[in-house]
Amino acid sequence: MNPGISVVIPNFNGRALLEENLPTVFSALESTKIRHEVIVADDGSSDDSVEFIKRKYPQIRLLAHPKNSGFSTNINSGLKLAQFDLVLALNNDVSLECEYFLKQLHHFHSKDTFGVMGALLDPKTHVVTDGAKLAEQSFFGVVRSTKNILRNDESPILSFFLSGANALMDRNKLAAIGFFDEIFNPFYNEDVELSLRAWRMNWKCYFEPRAHAYHACSSTIKKVSNKEQVRVISMRNRFVLHDIHLESVERFLFFCKLWWDLCTRWISLDFNFYKAFTSYIARKDAVRNSREAFLKLRPALTISEVVRKLETEQFKKPCRVFS
């Protein structure tokens, strides 16, 4: 046991964001009165992010990678370096309220807690934009996770996944299931898949609405990718996630639906679908390796069992659902 908090911030050309948000991170950490550290993993920035950190924050543990490798590879380098029992994966475009950690630490008194995410608020309106994630499943086994839940009394609630923007996690459990899967590089769905691994190990993910953070959504992704690229990557990574986790009849039905789409999407000229599928097939060996590695851990639950468990728990109190 090594009590404390390690904050790991992935960065790519985010010098201005770091200058704006790092003071809030240190303020929130200092309010806990426990040991802490901040690690910045820089993913080959071409701005002066590295020089800024060296000059203004010499106490930060800096990993300056020579080339851009993608979110999962970059943040994993920091997570593996972290020395404390709790690790916060934090986007460089997120600022924290002073009591951010104090509102979450009690969740880790339970041995089955994998992680907690705080409420992400719009920096201008202070409206909650990211809540607990709703777990849904279609006939074809496709997990849908675009909806958020907030309880009317603002009490904590189980979440289908933890946002990669602000996920506070048990480092030992995180290491046990292998950190973020780098097959999802450069971005998208890696946080969903990581949380799904945790749920399938019968651990819990929570949303804590009283822990406030402010997020300018996808600031880094917007710098490096256009909408078409983002859609292709996101779609490909959904194929990957389902290939890793679906079992039995659901797996069969999912691939039936996928092949049906391959035969029909040309009618709507949806060429991005074919780009995504081609990219997915190119990663098929790596997908199989990820699937086999996880199955060796002997997960306790299937996706369907996870969804049913969440459906039972999430609506025990009055909630509102929003996108």
C-alpha cells in the first residue's frame, strides 16, 4: 500500500491549457492533505509545452516522448510510472474545483471500487455535460453509451464507464487488467473498454456529482483530426470493442449485422463505414490478442450481465437522462 494520489495528464500541444488548468490541479491535491504527485506525459508536442513545464513546474514528473503515439500509449507511460494507490487520468483541458478529490475518496473504502468520475461542467454555463453513463444493449448486442444520467437528489450513481477526461482509479486494479488498451490509438472508446473490463471483473465504476470539474470538450482531438477522421476512428474502435467482449449468441448476431451492413451501406454512400471496417480488419490479430489476454483473467460477468446489473441499480432513485 502506498496511500496518495498520482495525477497523470496526457498532453499534445496544450501549453495554453496547461497554464490555465494546472493551478487548479495543485490546489485540489493540496486540499486533500495527503501525498500526491503530478505526471505529464507529453506526446511529441511541437509547441513549448515541455519547456513551459520545466520552467514553471519543476516538481512535475515529465515524460517527453519524441513522437506522437496516441492517447492510450501516451497516458499508459504515465500511469505505469505513478507511485500512489490512486491515479487520476486527467485531460489537459480539464480544471478542478478545490474539493474535487475530497468528494470522491470515500468511494475507495469499498474493496470492489475500480474508479470514480466527477461531474464535468461546461466552463461558461456551469451546466453538467457529462454524467453517469447509461448502459443499454440492442438486439444485436451493440452497447450504446451516448446517454448520461443524473439523479435528482445529486447522489452518487453507478456508471457504465468512466470518462477518460477525469477518471480516478485504483492503480492496483488498473494494473491487474492491463491499463488502457493501446489498440484504440489514437483516441476514442479506450475509456469505455477499460471500464467494461473492470465491470466484467465484478468491480464498480461510480459517478460522483458533487465532485466538479470543467471541461472544454475534445480540445486536443479538434486540433489534429477532422470530423470524417474522427467518425472513422470512432466507428472502427466500436467494432474492436465488441470483438473483444461479446460472447456466444450476441457475438454471432453482432457479426451477422456487421456483414449485413457491409453489403448494404454502399446504397447510402457511407464510405466512412468501409474505411472503418478496413482499418478494423487490419488490426484483427491485435484484437484477438487483446481478447485472449483478457479472457485469461477469467472475467466474472458478460456484457449482458453487466448491463442487467446496471439497469437494476441506476434507476433505484429518480433520475433524468440527457445526451
